[in-house]
Amino acid sequence: MPNAVSPTALEAQLATWREQYGELYCTEFEGSEGVMFIWRPLNEMEFHEIANASYGNEIKEEAICMVCVLYPVSFDYHNCAMAGYATVLARQILQASYYDSADRALALLDAYRHEMVVDFGAQLDCIVAEAFPQYPVETIRHMHMKRRLWLLSRAEWTLINLRGVPLVHTVGNTARGPGAQYAQLNNDMSPFHAEQPSIPGLEEAVETVFRDEHYRGSDPAWIFDDDDDDCDILGS
């Protein structure tokens, strides 16, 4: 893809990249020598290959950018007009990929675990995916509720009667068998309830969850706060 493209061509390319990588980001450096970069997160194999390479940090930063930056194509980080592009981009890429901090990665994992306890919809997706592997969890998540519940009823029957799996749904600290848990849908489907139980740290956890690649909605207010650059997530 050439570096100078029309808005229509760029929009089409963004759609292709979203389909391929799931999550895209944009970092724009302002000024007369400013450049806009579109990039994706780093995956596990790429991270370890670069991290374990016997090169200095400057070369590793450029390697991260060369792997993850999608636009502009073949940018020369070593001989560009302004220094520091690779350093800033590599830091942002590592942060978005959750390789900058073990504590951040563990906090995100805790948020996901908490979600599995309190969110019947998340449990539903996993039950259906277990019974019918042809439906990945992300595919199920994008189905309408009637379809998801229809699949859940078939998945429960299959797991209990054909595989002998004793299903127990957990909502909060309460364990429920198939049937009783459907009352939880009243809460799951009423996001504008005036009275909702207060769970310490839940709001922050939910914000973190919704920023991850499994929830690809746009969040234009989310930027990497930096004096010299802005980085925005590109919604799907």
C-alpha cells in the first residue's frame, strides 16, 4: 500500500486490517515534520523473538515498529527527520499489547476472571463454544440474544445428556443449575437500572475489559497521555 492514499482507499485498507488483526491504533506526531502512524499490537511470538534478540534497545524499538506499524509502509526510523519516533511508538505498542507491565497484564486477567463470575452472558458464550466448537466465543458474542439462547439450550442438553457434564452457572457468589440462572437475564438486559449493587473496583475493571481486543468498539476518549504525541484506538 503506498504511503500517499485517498481517504476511500485508506478506509478500505483499515477494514482489511481490522479483519486480520482485530485491533488498530493511530499515533499522530504534530508539527511541520509530523507523521501519522497506524499500527497493531504485538503478539506473543513476535514479542519474545524481539526481546530475546541480541541487539541493543534502539534496534529492538525499531524492530517492534517494523513488525507492527502498518502505515506508512517501510518508514525509515533510523534516518527520519525527527528523532524519537521509534522509541515513542515502541512504548505505545508494548503498552497496548500488555507487555510493558506484568502487573497490568495480571490486573486485566483478574478483570476477565471477575467478568466470568458476574456475567451470565460470558458464561453462555463459553458453554456454547464448548458444546459446538464450530462457533468461536467471539462469533457467539456478536449474535443476537434469541440465537444465543437457542444455542445455549442445545449446548446444555448436549453437555448434560450426551457428555455427562454437570453444569453449574455462577452469578456473583451464587451457584445455580440450568434453568434458575435465566432470572439473571433480567439484570443482564437492564443496563439502565436505577439501583445496581456496588462492587468495589468493578467500574475500573470494566473500563479495562472494554479496552481490550475482545471488545472492539471505539473509544475516542482513550488516548495515551503524553506531552508530545496522542495515540487513539481506531474502532471497528
